[in-house]
Amino acid sequence: MKYRNVLFFTSLLLVFTFFSCKKEVLVADSTDLKAYSFSINNCVLTPDNNFLLSGSSYVSKADANGNFLWTVGSNANYTLPLRNNEFASCTDNQQYITLSRLSTVGNILFTKTLFMNDSSELSNPKIAELSSGDLLCIGTSVSGVDSTLLIIKTDKNGNALWNKKIKLSTNFSVINKAIEVNANGNVIITGNTGKVVYSNKIYYAMIDSSGALLWQKYKAFGIWENYPTDIHILNANECIITGYYDISTTVDYNYQFYAYKINNVGDSIQLFVNGGSKQDYCISSTLVSANNNLILVGMEGRGSSFTDLNLSTIKIVTINTSSMTLITDNTYAQLLECAGLCAIYNSDASLSVIGRKYAYSNPNIQQTFFLKIKPDGSF
């Protein structure tokens, strides 16, 4: 993949001070972005604290300073860093999944085509790596309003071992969003149900490594839209689901960030909510291993209506996962038409953020950018 239109904006003056539990609006006279003219389908963090990006025709690894380490041509809707510093990627093609494994430097080691036994249509696949090195590819199949969880297990070389179906206890269609493996070797899955007259719920479920369903639950924080983005394993007994939901009582859209802590049987422990009167979309979140804080990254619509997303700015919220309380809440007032996609917490306490800059009047024009924020707030 060839990258072009690299833009460097310099001469930044940023004035702000961090205050715990206080919202700060960061006003910059200019921005210091490292920008590229391509779009991202998925962005995750690697164990060595780098970004792993994927799009419709590529998978790339970039460091915390926005330098690309390697790029390979590959169609990937979802990517997963593996424990040996290799990577797995997958994409759905309606009735089959394409699963690939990449080396530490991005070389494609294999590409496999995986089917269900009855050729069921499988969509929104995600990958989980088990302690044995085997992989679980988990997607959904929708027939009318009924959803089925489809699971294909492979060995570490992508050879199919078995496939199973789990009927979900809902009359809504379901879209997978995230999966994680906990310390007990069980897989936690979350997603959202399809809309029924503007309303939907998040669902979350747990299966064991043999594909047996342990439990499944549904939750609506607001009466309208509820969307999950990530799962973070805190310990063997607790995890946090992050996302955003609409708190309005009418169809006016007032989205808020949330972090929802549950135990290992899916029962609620505590809900954290953050947002104001704007449209706050949590796009991803990062659990910081050094202090177990959670960083939620997304965008805040600066206007008062759903159509004012052209005024959106980057929003970053940090919370304490033990007390589920706010540490910092920052927005970047001059980074208009921008959304934060993912963040790395660096050893010097700075944040490396990857985001998307776009023209609302022409959504086909997009740029991916890297932004580094120092602990004192300067770029």
C-alpha cells in the first residue's frame, strides 16, 4: 500500500491543566497531526504497545509515533494480536470466513477459508485465541429476527476442528462487537441487537472452549440505542464492557460514554456514565496495565443535534476501574471533524492517539491521523 498526502501541521500552542474529575476543553491554535489518506476498518493495540490497523485491502502495524513498521495487502474486517507476537485476521464473505495468520513482520503465513457444515451465512466474525493456541472464529447468522451464534474452532494453523451453533434467546437480530478470553479460559462475547423502532439492547454471553453456552444476558441502559465497543478482563471474576448509549427520553439523540462492570456470571457490579448535552460516541477503550485505569476514546458532537457531527471533536475520558470513578475528561476544541479511534498509554504517561479526520459534507474523503499528547497537555 502506498501512503500519500503526508501533512505536518506545526507551531502548536495548547493551554490547559489536568484536573482530576474535571472536564477540560483543550483549545489549540493549530494542530500537529501526522495524516495519511486512507481509512480504517479496525484498530487494536499489540502486546508491544503498537497500533495494528486494518482496512478493506491492508493490514498495517504502526508505532506510537505514527511511523509505519510494515504493511501487507490483506482484506481484514477484524485483527487480533496473538501471544507469540504474530497476528490473526478475518473477514466475512457471507457464507464463509477468510482467516489469515501473519508473522511478526507482516508476512502472510497462511490463509484459510472456513465454512459452517450447513453453509449458514456468517457475518461480523471475531477471533479469540485460547491458551492452547487454537483459535475460535465467532460470528452470527440471522434468519428473520432470530439470531444464531456461529462458532468455528481451528488449530493454530487454521485447520478447522469443529463448528457449532448457539441459538440466542432473543427475537432481535444480533451484531457481534467484541470478544475476549478470561483467566479461566472462557470466552466473553458482546454485541448489540438490531433496532426495533429505534430501540436496541446490548447482549453479552460466555462460552467455554468447547463452544458450550454458559450464560447469555441482555441490557438496555437507555430506552433507545445501546452500543458496546470493547471488553476488558480485569481479573478472573470481573470484566468491563465499554460503549455508548442514548440517554434521551425522545428520539433526539443524546449519547453518553459508559463502562459497565460485571462479574463472571454476567451480573451487574457498577455502571459508569460520562457525557453532557452533546453527542458523545465511545469508539474504543484501552485498559492500562501499569495502573489498571481505563481510557475511553471517541468523539463529541459539538452541535446540539444528530446532524451536527461535522463539528465533532476528539474526546478522551480516563476512569479508575476499582472505584469506577472519573479521573480526567478532555475534548480537543479545534480538532473539528475528527474522531479518536484508539489510544496507547506510553511509559512516560503520554498518550498516542490514532483518529479519523473527515469532511462531513463528503464522507468519502477521510484521513487517518496520529496525535501524541504529553502529560502536561501539549502535543
